[in-house]
Amino acid sequence: MDNSYLGLNSMFGSRVNQFSYSAITDLKVCNIDVDVFVRFLKEKGDFSYEVLSYVCRESLINQFHLINQSNKRMYGRFADVLIYLSESIFEATSFDLHLTREELAGMVSISRENIGRAISRLKEEGIIRISGKKLEIVRMDTLQQISRQDNILC
């Protein structure tokens, strides 16, 4: 996964960070004092340009994601989460899933019971395999097809 700037979106809008973060994998964190960061933004044009470019890219990604997710049904949204975890977080089709069904439900904006239904359906159809915390995407092409075809506007 690429580097991320956590807390940027509330850095100038509020003195209090509006979000909390938790990691689902091991990672390295570098804390930068706000005053030092602001000084760099003011004094280093190339640095400021890179940070602004990052903020713009993330903003577009988030807007497209929000629009895309609001136009999908449950299975398409769940397929998107599994694809995201596989491609962007773990960079593998088999990974340890340290998220509870409730956490997955929150990511997909559906109930925990519906996550259970979605998992059962994908397992029954041979699209995923789950053993304990280990999740394997067996048929990524089918999962991507579910993601594309579950758009309610299609």
C-alpha cells in the first residue's frame, strides 16, 4: 500500500481530529508535529504541491467511491470491499481477515446478518473460501463481475 497522510482532511478545518484510525495490518507510522508540517507547507513548494496532489486524488477517489457505492446493492458493495482488501491492502488473493462481521458490515453499510448472507452466498458459489480468519478469493473475475453488474442503475 502507498503512503497515506492521516488527519489531513481535518487539519485546517478544526483543532480536533474528527476521525480515529486503526490498522488491520502491521504498518509504520511517522508522526509529524503540526507546526513543523505547516512550516514545511509554507516554505517548501515541492512538498506543498505533493501534499495538495495527494489531497485532490483522495478527494476524487472518495467522491467516486461514494457515488459508486450508493448505486449498488449489497452483493456489489461487499464484492467491492473484498476487492479493495485484496488489491489495495493485502496485495494478495489470500489473506488473514482480522475484521469482525460487524466491522465488515460498517464498511459495506449493511447489517451484520446481511454480511453473513453475502459471505455464505459467495462461499456456496465457490467465489471465496474461508477457514478461520483466512479468506481466499478463488474466483476474482467473478467477484469483479458482481461488482460491475450489481449497479442498480444498469
